[in-house]
Amino acid sequence: MRALPFLFSGALLLFGATAMPRTAPAQTSAAAALVPLASALGVTPTGASVEVYATRIESAPPDVGLLERKLLQGASWQTSALGAGFVYRAAQGSRSARIAVLPLPHGRHFVSCSSTEVVPPAKVADAIEQLWQNPCGTNESSVVLSGRLDRHPGASAIAQAIRSIGATPMGVLAGQSGAFALAQLPGGRPEVTVGGRAMNLALQISYDKASIAQVRIGAPTLRPGP
């Protein structure tokens, strides 16, 4: 089941608890902090991955063909097994989509759908709007900003960058292979909770090359507009 952006799964390293979404209403998306945080770290953004996803449970097998047409019209879909169920994937230009169908007891089926688009950071809000109306249930969305960094910041430098955008570091880990951090931006919504603590930003730095660090900054998001 898709419950949170991928980066937030790393919260288990810090708190050892399952993350759950908080549904308190608000008007400001935490995704608005991604570019400022990248700038504070000295990161050069290379793009953003926007995902809208939803899940539901059905009493009968879903019409996969109908879901495919609603998610990515005209695309060529590939099927693979997932346990006793199936996963369907397709890509078309900068967009991709995924459907998972898993059997449950008493003839029911768990269905998950997601649409993803890779866009320039300035087009994040437009992408969320275009990907909305997921056919598998109540929409949730996330954004992951990718970038490059020509230095290896330590834990104190990362925490300072987080504070510079008005957010509070919730835990920072840094070592020879990279860094990971969680933070809360006050007023940014939606939030997730891990071990009873609220947060809405996640940062991952990987030192894949000797001089260049690969950076990903993620946030759960709201649909743009009122």
C-alpha cells in the first residue's frame, strides 16, 4: 500500500515506528519548502518527481483496462506478478503509471493506482493538478525534488539549512555514505507522524561519486488551489 512518499520510509531509521498520515486541513503545501531548502543547502535542482496515488478495496476484480485508460490513455502496459496478484506499469514521455491488484480474503481485492510525472521544479503545482482525479479512491500526492551538490555537508550544516527556511530538524544522520534528515515546517500540510512526532519534510543525500552528492528532498502535498 502506498501511504507516504518514499523518502519518509527512512524515518524508520530514526524512530523505529510506522509512519501514518495526519489529515488536519490547511491551505499551505509543504512542497513549497523544497526549492528554498535546496537553495539553503547549495543544491542545484535537476528536476522534480510528482506522484498522485490512491488505494481502495473492491468486492470483485477491478476493470484493469478501464483503470489503464483513465491513468495513461494510449500507453502500452506491461504486466508482472506480485505474489498472488499483479502489477501493471506504463510509461509515456515524462509520465508513468502503476496499478497493483492483490487478492484478499472473501473474494475482495486491494487496488492501488499511481500516476507520476517528472517536471522542472517550477511546474510542480501544474503537474499535481493535471494528475489529480486518480480513479482508485481518495487522492494523496507527494513531490521529490532531485539535485546535485558538490560538497558533503555534515549534520550541523544540514540542520542549519533546515532552520534557515523556518523548519525544525526532527533528526539528522550524516556519515561517509550520505545523510538523512526529517523536519517539520510549521503550517505546512499535510503532515505525517512517526513515533507520535509530526513532520512534513524529508532529505536524503547519497555520495555516489567522490565529488558529487545526489540529493532528494521530499514532501507530502496538497492539491493546489482553494
